[in-house]
Amino acid sequence: MSKVNIVDITKRLDPNGKIAAIAELLEQSNEILTDMPLYECNNGDGHKVTIRNELPDVSWRMFNYGVKNSKSKTQQVTDTTGMLEAYAEVDKDLAELNGNTKEFRLSEDRAFLEAMNQEFARTLFYGNTNIKKSEFMGLAPRYNAYATNSGTSADHVIDCGGTTNLTSIYLVVWGQNTVFGLYPNGSKAGLTMNDKGQVTLEDADGGKYEGYRSHYQLKTGLTVKDWRYVVRLANIDVTALKADPTTGELSLIDKIIDAIELIPNINLGKPVFYGNKKITSALRKQIKNAKNVTLSLEEVFGKKVLHVDGIPFRKTDALLNTESKVNALA
């Protein structure tokens, strides 16, 4: 399978271009959708994967001596997709004022698409099907404790020492054999748009008027096929971030370097860091420090993009400054 994102898939599967245009609008305000490769579920709305937990033993052999049998330890996991929906409604007379009803409706629908974008990003990090079954399982519940040499995802959680005003940074290596998004079998990347046409709407006081309604739906999920290709820097106190990383306060750069070194093969997929605006603001200010050679601003398609050791660092407001403290693995 080739590595494609939501726009690539919809362009290929949607000959009239309607869904592809919606996908492009979603992607424009959510760079995660640009980074995340999507693959079709192998089990309807779910995706069954075999996760290797332990490598087999291997041995040097001498002539006339054999080696013992060995096998890797694996487990099967099924990741499910969630169903995100929105109904966009607009007054018919207002939509027809400028003579271009379709264009006006789409411009009004952007707010609903943006809301879907924000909810998708929130779920990518915090979604928890153990609490809300209609969501998909995000990254935080999978990386919710830290440890060393446990042989679990806890080994890829770095404690940054904070106790209050907490946020996280994630390093994700996107790829077919590492981490990827899901869409239901037989769908156009899980994205549909249904124009309901003219309908009778009601205002807050129960008054009726004619309007147009559009129905948007995004069915998507997440698979972490190899937990070693995600690292969470947890317990970051955003009040401890400073512009100068040499004055003794929390040094994000050292922690970020530790995260990169935890990845077995950074070239196996597309590595991307994610943090909120408090984090990206602190890192951009640290670029001015003459001793800092790890951070850089690089131009990508005419836009300045923050990079850490050559890896893009995306800003996403989905990551909160009010996270609960992540504790050691019990």
C-alpha cells in the first residue's frame, strides 16, 4: 500500500471532486491530516493488527552444534473507528442574496468543518473508548504511565517533572508499519457530505423559516502498530518554560533529544512533533540563543516551519495545559 493522506484518497475515489474539496478544506486547518497516512480497515469499521511485543532469540552457531528454537511474542489488537458528524444550516434567503448560493453555503459550512477538525485533533490525543465508546482510542490512554525497561509503551513516556499546569509533547513516526490512521472499508477515506437541500428550520423561539442543510460525517480511527514509534513527553509545566534554555529551568531541548533517541529507526516513517502554542512559542524564542543549534525555522512551501533536529514541530491547540499528572507504571 502506498502512503496517502485524506486528500490523496478522496481525489482518487471521488470523480466529481465534491468530497475531495471538503477534504482539502479539512486539511488546510489541520496539519495532522497532512501528516497522517490513512489505510482502509481490514475488518469493516475496525482494523485488526498483530503487534510484536518481544523479538525472538537468535544465537551464534558452531559447526556440529545446533541452536534452540525461539519465536517472537505477539498479540492481536482491533482498533475501531469513531463517527464524527455535523449538520450545517443556513437561512435560504441569506444564502441567495449574493447570487452564488453554493459558494455562500460552503463559506458558512467552514465553521462546522473547523469544529470537526478540532474535535478530531482532540480525540487523536485524548480519545478513550473505555470512557466514551463512540470515539476512537487516542494516544494519551495508550501512553498513560512512565517506566524503564518494562517492555511496554510506558518505556516511551518521558517524565518532565511538572506537577501543575501540565501539557505534553508527542513525537509520532507516521508510517504503514508504525502509526497510521484508519477509514472504514469501502468508503472515501471515511468522509461523506450529503446536501439535504431546502428544509424548514426553527429559530430559538420556535419560529419556522426556510433554509438549506448539509450533513458532514467523518469516520476515522488510529492504529499504533509499533508502540516504539511514539514518544510522549509528559508532565511539562508550561509556567517553567523560558526563552533562554541555559538558565537552569526546564530544558525542553534535552528532553526532545531523549525522545528522538528512543525511536529505533527515525527513517522508518515520517517523524513529526506535536505541541501546543505555549510549547512552540517557547521553542521559537529559544532559536535566538546562539548556543542552540538543534532548533531551526525552515521554509516549507513558502511557510516558516519550526524544526527540531530536522524534524517538523507542529502547533496544535488540541493539547491542553491542564492535563492530569502522568505517574510511574504501577
